[in-house]
Amino acid sequence: MRYPALPKKVSAPGGPVFVRLVTREKADDGAAAWGTYDTEHRVIRIERGLKPAMKWRIFWHEYTHVCLDDSGVDEVLTKEGTEAVCQAIRTGLMALGAFPPR
């Protein structure tokens, strides 16, 4: 399958979110990460060197974090529960071949 380029900006319930490709992304705890969502600045950061399919997997995972944060659902989930929900929704979106509108 041929994947389109990631968008530079997407809409979300709480307002626009910017998407940046970066080198050596790190999670809040300092560990290496393939992607993160910065809630304060509304930026999804994704490791630049990944293959396109993996970039999209990471994008949808992080975008789910955006939606959970904007809706307040993340406030009632544990960290493990939040990650499980993000993985499940990401898996479904990838199975459908979902891509955001341009």
C-alpha cells in the first residue's frame, strides 16, 4: 500500500493540532519515543526516520490522545487504559485505511 504524506495540521475538537516530524523524540519521562502529543502546544511529534506505515500508526495513536484529552475522557482512565484505547482505535483506523482530509 502506498501511504500519503502526513498532514502538517489537522482539526480536532479543541482546535487545530500541528504535526511535526522530528529526530530523536522523547517521552515525558525522557525515554525514546516514536511519537508524542504535546497538550500545551497542541503538537503531535513523530520520529522522522520511520517507514510511512509506521508514521501513520503513530499519527493515529497520538491523534487519539488528542481526542481523549479534548473530550476529558483521559481524566477517567489510567495511563495504561489510555494507551490501550489509543492502540485499539489506531488499529481500527489503520484497518479501514483512514487518512485525514487535506
